[in-house]
Amino acid sequence: MPPTIRSRRSHRLLAAAAGLATVGALAAAIPASAHQDRGTPSHHHGSGRYQDVQLLSFNDLHGNLEPPTGSSGRVTELQADGTTKNVDAGGVEYLATHLRDARKGHKYSITAAAGDMVGASPLISGLFHDEPTIEALNGLDLDVTSVGNHEFDEGAKELARLQKGGCHPTDGCYGGKKFTGADFPYLAANVTDEKTGKPILKPYWVWKKNGVKIGFIGVTLEGTPNIVSAEGVKGLKFGDEVETINKYAKELQHQGVKSIVALIHEGGAPASTAYNYDCDSPGAGDGISGPIVDIAKNVTPAVDALITGHTHQAYACTIPDPAGRPRMVTSASSFGRLYTDTTLTYDRWTGDIARTTVKSANHVVTRDVAKAADMTSLITKWKALSAPVASRPLGYIAGDINNTGTESQAGDLIADAQLAYAKSVDPEADLAVMNPGGIRAGLTYASSGGEGDGVVTYGEAYTVQPFANTVNLVDLTGAQVITALQQQVSGANEASPKILQISKGLTYTLDLTKSGAARVVAGSVKLNGTAVDPAATYRVAMNSFLAGGGDGFAELGKGANVRVGEDDLAALGAYLTANSSAATPYPVPAADRITVVQ
């Protein structure tokens, strides 16, 4: 998902403010003693041979300290009769309680994460450069995490500050207190400095207790530069996930660490959206696809389990390693809605995990448990600091405006807002396009605080568009516009299409029964009912991420006569203010600009 630098917005705003479970288990069993910690006596620290170690994990929190709203705050649960139901989930007050309850009775327990803990965060965290989320993770007793692509939203220097502490170089110390940084290590094994070739942060970390040693290697997806603003990854190189993990697994083995877990910010897509879907049915890993499958099949058998993320999906699958042995691969959705509980049985005689007994289950972070008082206090503190900005009303909506579907209601709204802004600075502007990954949430009609139903506050709009991109204008030929639309479904985006959200007046047909660029039906691309002329020049508005060729849209990066505009969230706010009132709220968009053939 496309990040960019947020310091501009945060600085401005702060100045203004001052004014049941899914279970994957490996088939065979070893002696019952493995789960009783009573194996054959040995000289290994006077303990039994086998020791169960609890591994709790989650991923893609994205600064969601408060319970996320709308569809972002629910998970789908498969029922015994084959039907599904939605369950409200998430919020660090509840996540803390669930994790603490899960740890009870487990002397050997580790909590790990697989990246994107920060970035694309709601205003309560994003306004303060995600310091609140780091504080929350410290309170959750997170032991270790890999970096994700969003950890680079504000660049490597800011990531280093989140790790080590220190006040923000522009906005200073919040509440007059120095930020202490993360109590846990961020792992970035495959992120190296272009000049030195060395990882910018630790590549691995070893957890130790009473002779039990488990190594963790952390990587993010190799394609991070394709989905992050160029400024955020300047001077950095992102290496192959498999090669990097295999390299450091050997290094750990040389150090006598034979139990290894990989934390990978890359993932897959299960065949069902239900968190408790059995993705090992009918066979190991049969119900999951995507990049993590090839990664899992090629990561050295020395690695005993893969904790993954990035795709915001839920799964606990076994995928065969290169030796053909099943190995657990998990992901816990996103936004703190789930956590995964994995049992690793450590063999004190060999120093390795008894892989045949690994069990894993995803659990819902339900909201029917007591809130953790320390997390409530943390939220209260930061919410008070952000309130003057967050509660400001921007406009009114007639109903929920969702960010789901090939063409989303929120996508239509944002594209129209960007076109309106573009026309205000250049009357020759013709159309606007918006990347779907930049729309982080929908707008919910129900009141989120005391503002009233239908009122859109700045805090709510910030959750939708948190990146502080600018709205840029460029000249593109009609041929380039068509090529850009074709790049949605071809090249780097063919396997996983990224459908641009388009402004009013632009229409075309997308035939998903075809393949590659042919999915954009020839001759169907029209502007205000007239076919787009390949030879004509069009003035196109888009955010700065797309204008840099992000998300595989190389053609959009070739625009001429570039004009860098204002903040994209400001454009959305101004549009809602101008086009809605309490008496005439903004109507829910029809999302009917793209005709989809399936």
C-alpha cells in the first residue's frame, strides 16, 4: 500500500491543534511427554526433553489503537452449518487482555509480529508519527517484529528513531516528554544500505530461556520500493526474501541456534475470507495462493515456522518445505482483529523444534472482555492531544461510503474530490485517478463520537487518506491514459489487479474473462461519452504516489507539464465541505463508472 512522508501534515495539524479458532496442525505425533514437559531426564538444565513454547503473533496493526470501525472492525466466522457470521473485533484495549489471558499458564511464551505495525494509521497515532503505537506495543509486551513496507513511510531515519527513541526532528517532543523508542527489536534482514551493503537494522534476534533458544529472522517483501514513495526508500536495497532468510538461517545454525522462525511481511490469499477456514483442505496448503506459497516452498527446512502478513488475510496452513515436510505458515488478518497462538515443541536434546507437533490457531480479539486499563489510559492521553484536530467536522454523508469492490464508493468520492481540486487550480483539468491501496477505510454513517450520525470529521477522513500525498496534475496523451488503465491488469499487476478509481465522466468496460491488457475492452474508454483520443492531450489529476509511477503504473510516471498541488486530504475535506450540508448530505456514490464483465 502506498505510503509517503507525513511530517508536512503532522506539523501543520499540530500547529492548528495548538490553536473458536482456525487450527492447522501437523499430522504425526510424538510422545505425550512432549506436551507435559516430563520427558526422559537429561543433563539439559534438569528439565524434560520436550518443552512447549507458546508463540503469539499478529501483523499489520497499522496504528489501530482504537477499535476499527465498519468492515475494518469485523471478521468473518465460518459456522458449523456452513454459514458465516460477522464478529466485531480489534482495539488494543481488547488485544492486550486477550494476549495476557492467552499467556496465563505458559512459562515459555513469545510474542512476535510480521510488520506494518505503524503507517497508514488513524489520526490518534499518525498525527504523532506513530509514537502512540510504539508505546502500545511496548505495553503489549511485543518481543520482536519484522519491518513491513509501511515502516518506511517516513524513511529509514524515522524508522531508526522509532527503534531507538528521541523526539521528532521537526515536531519535537509531545507532551513535553522524550520518546523512548521500541522495547522490542525491529528486524530488517533484507533491507540494506546501498553504500555499505549492511542491514539497516538487526537481521535476526534470539529468544532464550532456561536453555531454550529460538531464533527469529525478519524480512519485508522484496517489492517494497514498488509500493512505497521513492523518498521513503532512498538509499536502500531490498533483497530476495528466500535468499536472505536462508543466509541468516545458516548463520544462526553456526551459532548453535537450531530452532528458527521467519517473520515475513509478505503473504497469501486463502480461498475463503473466514478466519477459521481450513486452508489445508483437501491437502496441505491447497486452499492458499499468492507469493507466500513459493516463498514457503523454497525457504530452507532449517526454518520451523513462517509468521506472515501484508495481505491482511487470516490463515493457519501447512505448506511443504523444500524437503517435502509440512511446515506451519500463519497470518492474523490486520488491525489487531486476530492473534495467532502457535505451539512450538522444543527438543532439548537436539535444540530443534519437533516439527510434527506444531499447532496453530487464529483467535478473534473479541470486544466482550474487560478492557486493559493501561491501554485505555494510553488512548485517553493521545486522544486528548489529537482531539482539537480530530473532531473538526468536514461535511455530511447520506450513508456508509465503503472502500470495497472493484470500483468503490469511496474511490468515486476521492477521485471526484481530486478532480474538483484540480479544476480549481487549472480549469483545463479533465479527469482524476486514485490508487485503491491509498484508500485505507470507508466513511461510516454512524457517529464515531459525539459528532452525530452522518457527520464526517477530520479524524474519520484522515483514517481514509492518511498518507499526506499531494494532488498533482500532469499532461498525458489519450494513448497513455489507455496504457495506464491496461497496466491495472497486466504486467506487474496481472496476477493481482490494482483497479484505479476514476472521476465522474470517465467510463470503460473491464472484461475479466480475458487476460492481460485485453481486459480493458478496446474502444470502451470514454470521457463524457466521447471516446478517448489516443493522439489528444489530457490534463490528469492523481496523487504524488501515482505520479511517481507507484503500484506498477509506470505510464502515469511519464506525465509532462507537472504541477505539484496541495495535500490530498485537504482536497477531500474541501470537496465535502462545498458539496454537503446537514440538510443535503453527500449522496452515496453509485460506483457505476466501470462496467465489469466476469
